[in-house]
Amino acid sequence: MANNKKNTKQQGSSSKFTFWMIGLIAVCILGFIFLGNHNKKVEKPASKSEVAIDYSGQPFLGKSSAPVSIIEFGDYKCPNCKNFAEGVIPVIQKELVDTGKAKLYFFNDSFINVDSERAAKFAEAVYHELGNDTFWKFHDLLYKKQPEDPKYEKMDVYDKKFLTNTLKEVAKEDEVNKVVAYFDANKANAAWQTDMDYVTKLGVTGTPTIFVDGKMFQGKSLDDLKDMVDKAAKGK
């Protein structure tokens, strides 16, 4: 009987935690996307017209058959992106990706400092050489290891040694060597530039920024994002 009560209590706590998390995420999406402090000056406002996006060769979470494509534009040195990756993405994945409603892509918007570009290109090398699964392991670990000291944003922290050692935590030595060789040969530059070209075309003004099937998400909650995904799916 005691065990049953304990299990019931644990299940209740789990349900409350899930409910709390979903509520928190609704606020987080508003806070991280619209009130985030990692904005940048751009010469033109966000594009109001649809831009054709080529998703091939881009890392994503979800089923390839999912009808809707969500993009997060992020910077590996952005603290808001770290919070978004750790607190918001898991809920988006549960609510929209794991249900087969959407695929979630990550595109680079590297603008904070030289580390942003270096980390992004290294991640592109990881994706090219080791594939989608290892990319996401590296991606998540890179955000997890982001220093908490705000002064680090102006410092060169993500040098090649740091990036290589980080990759060693999720890949074998021969795999790491392949990635480093690809990175050193500047072969990842083109993929990174493709993302940055979309930043310009779409008028992305800060990170993180979300697009749904090529249209900027301007809602204020998780429910708004769900509605936008549902409408996009119905329009197929």
C-alpha cells in the first residue's frame, strides 16, 4: 500500500512538473524571442514576403515526412539561445516534433563575435562528416558548456582546441580527426554562408528567431506556435 501511495505521489508530481514546464515555456518563448537582448542592427526590416528555403543539407530533428518545417536561427555564444536550447526546444520537440507535426531545423546566425562564426563552422563540419545524430549531440553539448560569465561574449573562448575537445566527448578519435581536417580545409564555410545568406534574405534581427515554413513566428506563446504549425499543415 505504501508503495502504491508513493507511486501515485510521484506520478502526481510528474504531472504537476509537466504542467508547470508547459506554462513556463509559453512565457519563455515570449521572453527569449521578443524580449531577448541579443538583437542586432540591420539595414532592412524583416521580410514580409515568403522566401523559398532549401532545407536539404541542413541538420534537423524529427521525421523527414513531417509536413511543416520550423527553423531556429541561433548563435552558439548567445545566452538566450542556450536557455532556448535547454528549456524551450525540448517542449517544442515533445509537442510538435515527436508527434510528427513538424521538423525542427537549426540555422546559424553568427553575429556576436569571432567565436560565433568559428563554432558554427565547426558544427557544420561535424554535421557533414559525422551526420545528423552526432551534430545534435555536439550542438547540445556546446550550449551546455557555454560559460555563465557574461563577459565571455567579448572573449575568444571557442577556439579550435575547445571545439575539438568538446567533440571528443561525443565522438571517437578518428571521427574527430575527420572533422578537424574538414574544418581546417575551410570546407564548412559554404554551408555556414548559406545560413547567413538566409539571415539576410529573411531579415533576421536577433537570436533566437523562429520561422515556420518560411514565415517569421511573431506569436507570444507555445499555443501560438502550435496554431501557426497547424495552419501551415492545413495549407499543404
